[in-house]
Amino acid sequence: MTVSLKNLRKTFADGTDAVKGIDLDIEQGEFITLLGPSGCGKTTTLRLIAGLEEPTSGEIYINGRQVNDVDPGDRDIAMVFQSYALYPHMTALQNMTLNLTVAGLSKEAANKKALATARTLGLEDLLDKKPGKLSGGQRQRVALGRAMVRDPVCYLMDEPLSNLDLKLRELMRTELKRIHKKDKVTTVYVTHDQAEALILSDRVTVMKDGEIQQVGDPVEIYGNPANEFVAEFIGSPSINLIRADITENGISAGGLQVSTRNVPAGNGAITLGVRPEDVILGTAESDGLKGKIEFTEPQGGIVHAFVKLEQSEKILKNRDYLVVSIDVHESIEIGSTVGIQFREERMNCFDAQSGQSIETTS
């Protein structure tokens, strides 16, 4: 199934512009994520595709057919919500097979399909239990199974893993990826978890204030963000944003040269984006910026070092410390003064006023 959104808008009765004229084409068999902070319009967009909300203007096409006036039940899609929406008086098996039997499938055939899906989701021992006897994570898996058992041509998923514990969420992410690779069912997935989006998606759609900021594959979104918002929203820890200036010899920050890259002529002021893993710590005698390692945060095989720069308040735009990701086996000493350099080929430059990406050359 293909899905196309053309200048889609949604304004609620209170005047809130939830979706502001977005255009998006979703290909057959694609797993695409709508990603952004709360209130960015991602869930409203999903509900518009499902037919649960009526657009204020614009068109929605499914397989080339405009469906603005088509009932949700006739769009051949399956939805999985953050809320479970299970029937409390029915067992897990009955919840999973209800739509199949209503559609005319025999009870025996419906149970057979449900059992196969339950094995995939690890629900075999829970099928005779009612929702009240299940944990939150188990109820979410039943809700996911209810959608999967229908063999729809499109899944619409609204944060379906949000109620699972960390370990189960990791397992379910892997399972969702495996299922999609096998079945290639078009999937539109809503989340505010950027790690989840990068892991699962063929393409990521980053949204803010009802507008699309960038659409691209996970590598492109992470490595070449379209603007400062995308750069800062994607990645954990988030990118370091550094106030910098264009000079005859490249780029400087705090009066010290930090790059020899060429930037198109402008007003001289830019914002430099450097991922924590692209910061290189040297000795105090190294050229470039200087700082002191104030504290660290171990994260398994990686340690995040927080460096207080000289003139930090003038140089850093989005935080008080420069964050550096280093291998846990590297030697660092809290309180030591270090020199700081950047991997120039992986830096991003943004216009200081608009925040939009600027092309650079070596």
C-alpha cells in the first residue's frame, strides 16, 4: 500500500493548528516513522491517515485513491494505539480473533492464525487470560497481535512500545524489524523516541509545530540534519552547538581556529554542530579550544565526559558543557585540562539566524 499526503492541514475547533500543510509520500512496503516532541502533530497526522480525524484541507491518497471521505473500516489498515483498547470481558485469544470472526472467518481458522501470531509475540501461555490478569507489557503485545493477525496492507502504530519495560522494548523492536523485513507491510509508526525511530525505520520524518522538518533515512538524518532542531533532537547525548565565525582560513570559535573548511560567504556568524563522538581530546598544549573535564557519565562501553570550556558561556549555544563520547578504555582524568579538536569532515554548519544547514567544502 502506498500513502500520499498532499498539503494536509488540521485545525481544531479551539484554533490549534496541529498539522500545517504537510506533503509526504510513503512507498509500498516502507517502514516510515513520524518523530518529534509532544505536540508536534505526529499523532494527529496518523489519525488523519486512519480516518479518525477529518482534515481541514488537503488530500489523503491510499494506493492512488483519495480517501478523505472513506470510513476508517474501509481503508484496509490496522491500528495499534498507545492505549491497549482491549475488551476486558474477553480473553487475550478472543480479543485477537474478534475482528477475524466478525469478518466471516471460522472460529477454528481464526484461532489458528491467532496462535501463530501469539508464538511470534511470546503470548502462547497467556491466551486464556483476560486483560485484567495481564501486565501492561502483556496487554500491549495482545493489542499488537490483534492488529497483526488481520494481515492488513498497512499498519498505523502510535507509540506501541511505550508501556513496555526497557528489556522487552528492545526485544519487541527487534521482533518488529524482523516481521517487517519478512512481510514488507507498509508501516507508519509514531514515536518521540529517536533511538527507536533510527533503529526501526527505512525513513524518518522529523516534525515540529505541525510541520515536517526533514525526511530521510536514519544515516542521513543523523549525519546531515537539515537544521539545528533536527540536529539537536536526533542523538543521545545531543549534538554540541557552538557559536562560530567564518574567517579567511576557515572557522573559528572563541577567537581560535577550529576548522579549515570553507563556508559560503555570509555575515560571518554561524553555528557549528559537532556530535560528542566527533570531539577529540588532546593535551593542554594542543592547538585550538581548551577546557577542563568536570565530570563523567559511564554508559557501558562509552564514557561521556563533560568539559567546561574557557569562555564556555560565549562559545556553547545549547548547554553549559561540551559533551565528549570516548571509549571506556581510554584514559581520562577528572579535573585535567585538555585541548579540543573536531573531526572536520563530520561537522555540520548552520546559519546563525535561520538555523538552516549550510553546505561546506574541504
